[in-house]
Amino acid sequence: MKIAEVGNVIEFRDGLKGVVEKVNENSVIVDLTIMENYRDLELEQKTVVNHKNYKIIQQSVQN
């Protein structure tokens, strides 16, 4: 399992996407506001996702 890095875009839980803002030991903190339908979904701006529950869909441009 590859662990995401800050700036990566990940996908999790039925197609939700976000940008990794912080990497913790067992999880990442993700900013969800990059999704076009973010406001329609009425989600919090940030969420925590366990490393087991996402896949990296875009590498950071800094890598």
C-alpha cells in the first residue's frame, strides 16, 4: 500500500475526492473543496481518511 503525500489527490468512499493536507501515522487529512459538487453534498470542508481506505489518483505537482 502506497501512502499519500501532501498535495496528492485521493479518492475514497464512493467517489469522494480531496487534496491531502497532512499525513498522520494511520491517516491523512483531506480538503474536499476541490470537488465541483462540494457545496451540493453538504460535507465538512476537511475530513480524516485511514490509509487503508483511499487510492491515490493524482500525484502532487511538487513530487
